[in-house]
Amino acid sequence: MNFFIRFVFFSCVLGLFATSCSHVTFAPKSRQGLMLLAIPPTAQVYVDHKYWGTGIELERIPRLLPTGRHELLIVAPNHYPYYSTFTLKAHELLRRKPGLVRITEN
């Protein structure tokens, strides 16, 4: 019984350290998906209304997406939100460098 309790405990602990976005997968060799470039490290990225992660987690890493139309939303401190739509074709890896605009105080 002790073994079972330790197994459950360590499974839970290891599960807490897993990435927060388990639904986001790396693109396979076909390279179909989305790669984001030059985004602020603290930016929060959403694709199709699902949280993908922060800029530092996603920078230059291809992420798998199915073909079709998708929505991209990036929210970063001291920047206006960035929103765009794109259509992904089969075996296509889109590289996006979103033009986030910094908020300036007058």
C-alpha cells in the first residue's frame, strides 16, 4: 500500500511541473503549423480561443495546427492587443512576426 501512495503522490507532483499547455503540440516532420517570431517574452498567446502560452515559451518553436482558418490573439503588457486570422494549408508552416504596437503615454 505504501508503494501505491508514493506512486500517486509523485505522479501528482510531476503532473504539476508539466507544461501548462498540454493541448499545444510540436509540429511533426511535415512541419504543418504556426511559428511565432519576435514576440515579447511576457506576451500571452491565444490561438482559436485557447491559451497557448507565453512569448518565451513559444518563440521560434513550430506548433502543430490542423488545416483551415484560425484566429491569433496576442496580449502583452504595454502593447495594444494583436489580432489576426490566417488559413493554414496542408504541410504548410506559417512563420508570423506580429507587429505589436507599444502603448505610449502623451
